[in-house]
Amino acid sequence: MDLKSQASDMRYNPARDSTVLKNDDTRKTRLTLKHINELRKASEQHVLEQEKELEFVRKMYKTPEQAPA
């Protein structure tokens, strides 16, 4: 599984979110194991994206190596 397809599986998808509250809802929603797992996956994806971006920034701003004299 490549990173692109893995990212699409782990990101938050509002279409799958069944916990959207309306104004007349007075009860507190319960977190199920499914909800907790989706939150964990989204968090892990966020960390992966930050690491990838940090690697890109390090390459971009890396000091050029000096040629031997």
C-alpha cells in the first residue's frame, strides 16, 4: 500500500461523521471504539505529514556542501 492510498484511508472524512450535532440535540455523544480508532488514525496521518514536510524543508534549506580546494 503506497502512502497516497494510505493517506486517503486515514484522513478525516466528514461524510462518514455521524456525530454531527443539531441545535436541538441535548444529549452528550458517546465515543465508541470506532470513533477513537478514527481519531488515532487521523492523528497518525497528521504526524506523518509533518515529518514529510520537515524532511522537505530540511532539503530546501540545507547548506550547500563546499567543493574541496
